[in-house]
Amino acid sequence: MLGKRSGLRAGGIAVLAGTLTLALLPFGPAGSAVAAGSTGTASVFKVNPVQSSGNENLVDDNDSATAVPASEYATVQLRNLDGSGYLTGKWVNVQSATGTPAYSPTNTFVYDRSADQFEQVMAYFWINQAQEYLQSLGFGSTLPPVNEQQQQVKVDQYGGDNSYQTDKPFRIRYGKGGVDDAEDAEVIVHEYGHAVHAAQVPGFGSSEQAGSIGEAFGDYLGVTVGLDADQQYGWPVRTDLPCVADWDSVSYTSTVPHCLRRLDSNLTVADVNGEVHHDGMIWSRALWDIRNGYISLGLGSRGADTTIIDAQFSFAPDTSFSAAAQATYNTALARDGSKAAKLVRAAFAARGITF
Ligand SMILES: [Ca+2]
Ligand SMILES: [Ca+2]
Ligand SMILES: [Ca+2]
Ligand SMILES: [Zn+2]
């Protein structure tokens, strides 16, 4: 869940380079559909149009095409499609939607935001991107796989301004209140973060603190996958890095910058109020500090993310902040050494989380 208003309870991807690649490409007869591993073309937002433009005055204007300038769309590859012409592929299946399912026999999915199909395309692209990111860290090769399966997604089925992930069936649904939720990659990947946790530890989130960690990780994953994609594709970032859902939140926040939440709040365990999205900001600030500490040590954001995610395999479904912090520390010590482990301990201690 996104918890938009206070009080709500709420591997195979390696890019081959060089001449050896040619022999491996699945060339078929001209015009024939490639059954698996098809690559298409799509138009998507560069994470979200507020983040890429820096324009905090953008508004939904009732899903108007003209509310977002053409400059905030990017043309991208849509990878790992199954070649059926629908938004179905190795890591994502956009099952059904309020409007007509996007279909293109040439795998060309270019829509503007006023079309229902645009959100379907965004969901496909960003979930595939998130799974590719996880695999690029080594999950599924040097490390155990993380949610390495075809994620089921429904777009715009849920009428309210919220989105959620469920375990039975294992699915994500994106709502359409205000700015359509799937117009913001940080919202899309937040929900995928819940699927990641559920895949790593079945039933994860059965205590208040575990639920808070789930919300925190969703926010963190949304930001880190977006920032990594910005680097990969050369897209600009013109809003504060720790701001979550710069675009979706224009519909329900009045202060600028518009953020659903931030990763750099000063909350500590002394501020716990029992609401998982609020209390999650205690944990996500620690993750943010670990990330920046790793960058300072030369271990990079990718090093931080590898350790943060790998540690989650050992979290109990009803873990406490303290136990989960200890597990993260242990993983950092084993993988990254004592300097890294020390900063992990310090980042949690600054939130009042000790072990
Ligand atoms: Ca839309
Ligand atoms: Ca929304
Ligand atoms: Ca952002
Ligand atoms: Zn959530």
C-alpha cells in the first residue's frame, strides 16, 4: 500500500557487447515474430515528469495529454516481451485493465498519458527494469534469485487513489485516483518492493515493525531503481533525490516540493506512532544513510543495495527493527568489511535502533 494520507492504515539480462554477440542474436526470417525475448519500443516517463523536469507546478488536469510536455517522455526499449504483441513477458504480465489492453504486432507501444495503455506500458517497463536491476546486482546468479518470476499486474482496476500488492493471488494492482498511480515509476516500484519482500520471506510484514520495514524498502527501492535507470539512460534528476513519488503526490500535497514521503526524515524510534508508512520513514532514513555511507567508502549505491536486499532473506516475517538491523549489519560485515559494517551500525543507531 502507499498510505497517501496521514492516518491511513494501511541474469539472463546481461547486455552482450562486442563482435561475439552477433552469433548469439536470434535472427529470424524478415517480419517473423520472435517467440521469446522480443524487444519492443515504448514511450515512458523518465521516472516521473516532475523529477525529470524539476517543474513542481505540473498538475494532472484530469489525465490531460497536454498537462505534461513531450520533453518529459523518453523512447525506450521494452525488453523480454514474449512476442505475442501484448504486454506480457519474462518478468511482467499486465493482465487486464480498465481500458483496452495495449496490443501491437510490431511491439511498438507509444502512447501519451491520457491513454489507458500508457499506464500499462509504464508498469511493464518499470517492473522489468526493477528485475533487471536486481539481476545486475547478482541476484539470480552469484546470489539467490529475488522474485525472479513473471509478476502479475493489474492497472487501473482499483478505483481509489492507492495501489497494493497481495500474496494470494501474487499480484500488484495500481489505482488511478488523482495522477494515475502507474504514471510514477517510484509508485510502481514501491509496490514491486512488497513483492520482493514477499518472495524473499513468505508472509513478511506480520508485525508493525516488519510492516514498517516493508513500506520503507518499497520507498527506497522506488528511488534507487529510478536513480540507477537515470544513469543508465542519461535522464536528468531535477528534484531532491530522497523525494518519493514527486508526480503522484501533486494530487494530494500542497507543499513544495511535492513528495509522498522522503527518505531523509529525522524520525527516530521515539517518534513511532503505529502507522506503518510513517514509522517506515525511520527505517528508510537508515537505508538512505547506509547508501550515502557506502558511496563515501567507494562501495557505491549498488554495493549498498546488494547488502540491504541480501540481508532481507534472513528477516523473520514478524521481525523487529533491532533484529533486522542486526541482520543487515551481519551481511555488511561479511560482504563489505568492518568499515562498512560500522557505518551500518551507526546509521541504525542514529534512528535509535540498537542491537
Ligand atoms: Ca494516465
Ligand atoms: Ca494517484
Ligand atoms: Ca523522486
Ligand atoms: Zn506500500
